[in-house]
Amino acid sequence: MTSSSHLLSVPSKPRYEILDGLRGVAAVIVVLFHLLETYSKGVPYQLLNHGYLAVDFFFVLSGFVVGYAYDNRWANGMTFGSFCKRRIIRLQPMLIFGTIVGALLFYMQGDHPAFASIMQTPWWIVVLLTIIGCTVLPIPKAWDIRGWAEFNPLNGATWSLLWEYIANLLYGTILHRLRLRTLIALAAVAALLVVNVCLDIDIFGVLAARDYAAYTIIGGWSLTPDQLLIGFSRLAYPFLIGLVISRIAGLRVHISRHGFVLCSVILALILAMPRVGGDNVDNFWMNGLYEIVAILLIFPLIIMLGRGSTVAGEKYEGLCKFLGDISYPLYVTHYPIIYVQMSWAATHPDAPLSTHIFMGACYFTIAIALAYASMKLYDMPVREWLSAKFLGSRKMKS
């Protein structure tokens, strides 16, 4: 997700409501992508086919937000410890909540044939992995209790939060100190990693293991060499280019009206694009090239459009605020619900199409409701308390 960061509210800086809203749009598309993925015959046939690229968009947005929010604070005395406190307060409460939701729903997913390990897993192991999952530390493949070798088998979507934490640690220790030209050079090198993965060039000789998703950026959620390379490749360029954009005030594109609508349509079209080249193996490279263009060029352009435009009217301001507020809770809590949906669909293959559509709508509604409720009743009060205790402020920090 992840972006998963709220924009800083500082008197001397504008708040980019459109970027808040776009984070929410991407989160909603992720939920729809996962709901529809249940009925997919494989990567080339997925509806909302490129919904997984929302994570790469989140990382671009995260780089921009972190740079915009914190670059000028270091000169004003902010320490690495203070930076870490702010980021932990922003990210950790919902990570814990999402992991607990995954634990509570774990045994409800046992009817899915792909989750054969669930019903053989003792409760105490679930409790142990819940504790580990709440720390964001990844578990090794041998500890998997689902069958997908995820960092957190109770809530697979939290894999991107591990990379988000890595990005924040790199920023807090090294990246904020670097000159703009150095960041641009690093981003150029990191772009080659994206090309390497998307076109299956495999310069490090580890990508053969992910033949299920050839010529895509898909991956990054497991402690295996191929997945670690993919995860770092998905993080490095997007986060760095987001930092670069935040430091260059002129990197903005102004749209006088309906900027949020235009940016949302562009983002939705990119994420919903059918598999480029179809399922013909000889054309797989076309899809890789499409993802390269989306990650390297279009996502940064969307950030510049959102940065340079204004929200037209109170209606859109309210919508952007709502979408921005629920984006992180929605991303971090929806996947356990998707596991349950997968299990229901697997055990009711002969149900009418209308019933499957109705159930999908129900799961989507539950995901939105849970995100909103957890934000209002848990995340905001907990972050306010933590901010008061550890930052000496009653106001939540980004």
C-alpha cells in the first residue's frame, strides 16, 4: 500500500488533497482487483489485470510524501529517532490491527483447496505468528501455514509495509542527506532494476523461479531470492523518483478544473488495462514494456498532475479526504476478507453468477465498513494517544 502515508499538514505548505484522494482510489482498485482475482484462470486473464501496479504507485506517492513532509525538518533539528517515532506511529497501529483481523479469520478460510495447511495448524502457532506479524518481521518460507509463502500468512497484503519500512529507514539514515543529483542518479540505476524484472532479463540469475508471472513486476512478498529482488526493484525506483519530484518545485502539471477526476481516470485505466499481448507467449514482452512505461513515466506524471492541480469544490474536497482517510486502513485490513471470499467461492462453484456478484458486493462493503470503523474507532484515537505520549502533541503526526 505503500503508500500508506498521510500528507503532512504544515502551515507553510499546501496540502495536496488530490494526492490523498488518489491514494484512496488506488486502494479501492486493489480491493476490487483481489475480489475479481478469485475468479481468474491465471495472471494473463485477470480482470482489472494490472491492479497489482497500485503498489508501485503507492511507493511513488510514498517517496513524494516522505520527502515533502520531512526534508526541511532535518535542518530544524529533527533526529533519526524522532523521525522513526513519527513513522511508527503512522504505520504500526493499523499493521497490528490488520494482522489481528487475519488471525481472527484464519480458520474460516480452511475450505479453500489452496489453503490445505490451515486446518492442520495448531492454534498456538497462529498466536505465535500473530505476534511476529504485528512486528512486520517476515517469516521464512518454512514457517508458512497457508501455502503461499507470504511474509505474513495471516494478512498477505502487509508484505508491502515491510518494504515501506525499509524505504523509511533508508530515507532516515541516508537518502535525506543526498543531493538532488545523487538521488536522480540512483533513480536512473533503480529504473534498470524495473526493466530487468519486467522484461525478464534476469541479470542476477534468480527470476526463473517465478515463471507464473513472467514479464510482469508481480512479486515481492516472500523470503526467496527472486521475490526479494522483485520487492526491492518495486520499491527503489518509485520511492526515489517520488523523492526527486518532492524536491523539484517545478515538477508539477497544472489542470485548472477536474484535476482529481482526470488523475483518477488515468490511474484507473492504467490499473484496469487488460494483459498487453494477451496469453501468447511470444508477445509477453509487450506486457513487460507496458509496465515499464507505467512505473517509470506515467505514475510520476500522475503525481505531478495531482501536485499541480486543485480540487474543484467542497464536494470533491470531501471525497478526497474520505478516500485518503480510509486508504491505509482499507489496504491493510481487506486481504483477510479476500481469503474468506476465496474460500466461499471455492465451496460454492455451482452458485448462480448473480449470487457470486452479490457476495462479492457484500465482501466489498464489509471491507469498506471495516476500514472506516477501524480508522475512526481505533487508528485515529491510538495515533493521537501515541503522539501525545511520545511526541508531546495532541495532534497526530504524519
